[in-house]
Amino acid sequence: MVQKKERKSGIELLKVMSIFLIVLSHVTQTLISPDKFTGLHFENGYVLLSATTEIRDIVLILFSYLGSLGNLIFIVCSSYFLSDVKKSNKKKIANLWINTDVISWLFLGVFLLCGVTLSRNLIIKSIFPVTFQNNWFITIYLLFCLAVPYLNIIAEKLDQKQFLRFIAVLFVLYFGVGFIKSTFDLNNIIVFITVHFIVCYCKKYMQDFWNNKKACSAVLSLGIACLLVLIAVTDFLGLKFGAFKDKQLHWAVNNNPILLLISLSLFFLFARMQFKNRFINMVSSLSLYIYLAHENILFRNYTRVYIWHSVFEKIGYDHLIIILLLFSFVLFITAAVLGYVYKKTVERIVRKMIDLIFDNNKFKNLVNRIESKITAGNG
């Protein structure tokens, strides 16, 4: 029997941290976003952010940026390991898609059994979560995984100078001009692709730089300092000029070049860690389920909103930051436990079903015949 190779835990720890940052950011978003779905007509409990000198609100602004940072960290990690992939892992993609559907259906069933009145629109979206991008990251990540082998062909064909010019153009367009003002048909799949090419270049031509702990630490320190300055300057301008009053979260986007620098430096710093820890690796393997559970369209639009309003009415927001951190931690742990149970039960059934389909000779022959007819018709 071949023993499964255990992953090094440095990068797995970073992935666990990134999903917690995403949870924290999403819980913060619920706190600062008007209620549109519950129908409970809450009038209080929201913290509307604008230019401020309040430390509490500045911390909430910082927390809001952590979601984009977590997204970029996850894509940097994925890109590093996918940079050598020659063909799409169809089973993995199907597994991701179907599990996303099944988890959404389970949440829908629970909400309906609990007697929650849902609009037809939300029910339909819950039945087809990938199609309607209930969790945009999953839909874009699926497209990204399909595209990766062809992106790697491009990266492999270019020499170093051509590759450098190529990523420089992408970076300027989408992390430069597109960061300041969304343009050039900017969307997250373009951002993911740009990050992938940058990671490929770093892996192929900049290993000496990124393997230098001092260099990584310097980039990380510079990135954090630049982010704090950017937020502080935006807030200062908001206090002075009305046009900037509500722009504190304008830079909390996935194509923020500062967050990309922080993500890259964190990745290569954590990649240096050589320890192995089964618990960390196990929690990291639950990242998908933690994400889908805490950010389910019904849970985020009903349960998270209800919890915040209950907190506001019963104990108030005198210790809001502590409550926010506690809320996020408990939600993270709960989602991880539910994810673990799901992985050991339903996910095994899904995996066996996918194996039966993709390993079935009739299915393979059907696909081959279709491909042969298409290519023969164009030959």
C-alpha cells in the first residue's frame, strides 16, 4: 500500500489564515452593509462607515480589506502549485462544482424546514449557486482551473524578456490603471489570470530573490506600510473633501497592487517553513467548506444579519471589535466542524459518484467520439 505523502504545513497554515481573514472580512461586511433580504425591517445595528477619526471605525475599515488579501493569498498559493499543470483535473473541477451545489441545497432545505419565507429569486439562486455566482470566488475559480493548462503553455513559450514585458503590461493595465479606476473590462477572472502569470514568473526567474528571507520581510513591511498610508490618506482626504467622504473602501479590491505584494511576500515566507502538522493540514483541506458554509447566500443574508441585530439590541456595541473577532472566530470554528462532518459523509458519496462517471469507459468513449467528430469536421 502506497502511503500518502503528507504536505508541508507552512503554506497550509497560510491558507488557514487566509480563510479566517475572509471570514472576518465578510462578518464585517454584514455589520456595515444595509439589510436588503431579511424582511425583518431592522432599523438599527449597522455601522455606516465614512471619513472618520474614530479608532473603532478605522479598525473596521482595515478588517474590510482583509477579504481581498485572503482572496489574493489563496490564488497565489493555488497558482504556485498549478504552474506546472499540463491538463485540467476534470474530476477536481467536477467535485468542486457539485459540492458547491449540494451544500447550497442543504442550506436551502434547512431554511425551508425552519419556516423561513424565501423569495422565488433566492430559491432559484440556491438551486443553481454556481450559475448565479452566489459565491463569486467559486465560479471564477472553476473557470480559472479550466484555463490554467493553457495559461501555462503561454508562460512556457515566452522567453524571460517577453514574459517580463507581458506581465508588466497586464500589471499596469489591471493592477495600475484598473486599480485607480475600473476599466479595460476588468473582472476577477482577469485578475486571477494576471496573478497566475506573475506567480509563474516569480517561480521561474525570481527564486533567489524570494528565497531571501530579508528581501521577503522587506517587501512585506513595505506593503503593510503602504496599505496603512493609503487608508490614512484616503480617510484624511475624506475629512477635508466631500468627494472622498465615502471612499474608505474604494481600494478594498482584488486588484490592489499593495495587497498583491503582501500576498506574495507572505507566501514565500511561509513556504520556507519546513514543519509538518496533520491538524493544520486537515483544517486547510476544509477551506472550501468553511467558505461555502459561512458565505452561503441564505446564511449571510439572514442568519448573519439576525445575529448582528440581536447583539445590538441585547448588549450593544460598546466592545464592538472584541465582539466582531469573537463572532468571526466562532463562525470559523463552526463552519470548520460542519465542513469536517460534510467531508466525511456527503462529500465521499459525491466523490464516488464522480469517479463512477469519469472512470466509466462508456462515458470516456462518448467524449472521445464527440471530440473526434468535431475535429474531423474541421480537419
